[in-house]
Amino acid sequence: MVTKQPRWAPDPETYAARKPTTDDTYRVVTDREARVRDTGIWWTEVDTDRVRPSDTDHAWRRFRASLPELIWNAARLEGNSFTLPEVRSLLDGVTVGGHRTAEELQVLALDEAYGTLRDLIGYGRFHIDKSTSDRLNRIVARHETLDAGRFRGEGTLRRNGSELLRARFATLQERLAEADDPRLQALIYFCSATRTRFYAGANKRTALLMMTGILISNGFDAVTVPYVRRLELDHALDTLFDTDDATELMAFLIDCAASEG
């Protein structure tokens, strides 16, 4: 038996009366489009409650104590061959042989960037703004690009695209202001900044520093992405860059944080 399709009345008033008052599919699609427009990414609901709050003092102490691990994991995920004991020795001022100069400089730049972040948080001067992000990128990427600390198009190769990047950062800030949960703010920021690639280099490391700042300043522990989970991270990043869907990456970061807790 073939069911006939309903025939809506031709006049708009009758059609409107019969049409459902809400269209979930339409709402989801338009919300996704708005998120991509404002942040470059879209996402579905993620369980941020798995990232349990801590008191600010504890989060602060744990952050300071775990800096070598944070630095080592961030460097290792970039292909740096330093081991954790070697990173500890280097941060203590001991020369470590057997590595390229670029790798040593990368570790030292991360150490300085995390030290700057520590001071910004400690003195209550960390802000989710371009100047803070630029400052951290200037440190962490200074040995990798001449345009460290400047959005793509703002530096040696000036292009009109820099205006679009500044506009994207502004709309990202607006989206973050709408999110009451600092954990969600941190996730949105990391995924959006990673996807947008504001800088010529060190985008993930800069985004990770900013995410850490958002979390610590709001009483949450920093998220460490262990090197042993790099394949999961790579898969989530592939999904992000292929589809703009940040849900998998957000869920992965939440799982990393929850596993530590």
C-alpha cells in the first residue's frame, strides 16, 4: 500500500498552522552554521562534568609541580626526541647532548612560555584576548618563524587575511562569553584556535597554553595530552580539519583530564 503524501494548503496561513512550531533538524543545522561562522568549528554536546573542579590553590600547586611533564608532552607531540628525564635536566640548567639544537630550543621556549603563563595566572593578569595569545606565541614560536606573536598576514608577508583572522578571534571571544562553563570555554578555544591557525607556527602549543590558562584561572587542573595517546589525538585532529567537527577532539581532551583526576 502506498501512502499518499500530505497536501498542504496553498495559502501561507493554513500552511503555518499545520506546520510544526519547532523544527529540531532546522535548529541544529542553523546552530551548527552559526558556530562555524563564529569559531570555525561546530560541536555537539560533550560531558564537561567529567572534568571535576578543584580548589584554585590545589590546581595552582599541581600546575607548578607538573610543568616538566606538561612541557615534555607538548614537545614530544611535536616530534621532539627529548625524554622526560632529559627535559628535567635541561630545565635544571644541565646540558643534554645527542639532540638537535632546534629540539633544545623548542623545550626551552616551552619552559619560558609556561613560566610566563604561570606568572600571568599568579598575578591575575591572564585574559582570553589577542595580546595574551600573541605574547605566548611570541615566546613559544620565536625559533620557528620570523612572524612569531603576530597573526598570519600581520608580519613580514602582510595580507588582507589578517583582518579575517582578527574578526574570527573577536567572534570567538563573543562565543566564549556566552558559555558559562570554563571547561567548555577552554575546549572551544583550543579547538577553534587549532582549526583556524591564527599564527604561522606553534598553533597547537599556543592554543594549549591558552586552554591551560582558562582552566587554571578558574580552579580546574590543566589538561595534559599524554604522548602515548598521540594516535588518538591525530585522529581527532584529522576529523577536525576534514569536517570542522570538534566533538571528537573535545571528548578526547575531556577523557585525558578525567583520566588524570
